[in-house]
Amino acid sequence: MGGDLGISDVRRWAVGLEEVHERFVHRFQRSEPRESALAYMRGLVSSLERKNAWTVAERAGHDRPDRLQRLLNTCDWDADEVRDDVREFVMEHLGDRQAILVVDDTGFLKKGVRSAGVQRQYTGTAGRVENSQVGTFLAYATEAGHTLIDR
């Protein structure tokens, strides 16, 4: 398959994101955070090489990352409730008694020190001590597909 998405794949992904978004949109009282949440999700699954508030905001057509930063930092919503909504969606679409959970820690090499958790530490990504972040992820995997389900 080569990693390139065709037009039909992109349309299917867009519809899928809107379905997921519909599951938790009620968690936001105002329309701006609802719209920002969808824009943020679109940016995260996009082909952007670097995904940060600036690049995702620019992809969404915003001049600045303020709206996305408000969503993540000060907007009134419960991340655990949204996670649970997304998890329910996953179980409806990928639920399987033969599923497995995959725990993975991944190192992200960093040049600066501004990102949260960046420090000199061992990371398998480099195979040595480097300036990096380490993220731990939980994925749900079935024959039908896989997805991250927790942070």
C-alpha cells in the first residue's frame, strides 16, 4: 500500500473523524471549542511533518495557535470523559474478544528544551542517552484494525 492515501481513503478518514467528534462534542459548552477540537484532530492525523500548535493551527486556516492553545489549556472540558467517549466508539467499531492491548514507550528526539518532559535520557530511538521526550501509549489491536486508546 506504500503509505500514500487515495482520495477515497481521505474521504473515509474525514467522515470517521466527524463520527468520533460527534461522540464527544457535547462535552464542550460553546461552539468555538467544538470547532477547535475537530480542527485539532484533523491536524493530528494529517501529513504535517511537525505537529505542534502553530502548524496544526495554520493547517486549520488560523493565523495564530491561540484557539487551539485555549482548547488544550483553559477550555472547560474533561479529558477523561472525552477519552471514555472515544474508547466507546473504538469498541463499537473494533471490539473483539481476541483483541490485545499494546503498551509502547517511544522516544522523541528533541533539539531544544521547551517541550514538556525534554531532558537528557536514554531512548531506544537513538540507542543512547540523548535530549528527548519519552511518551507511553496504550493501543487496542484487532484483526479489523488498531488505535491508540489512552494517553
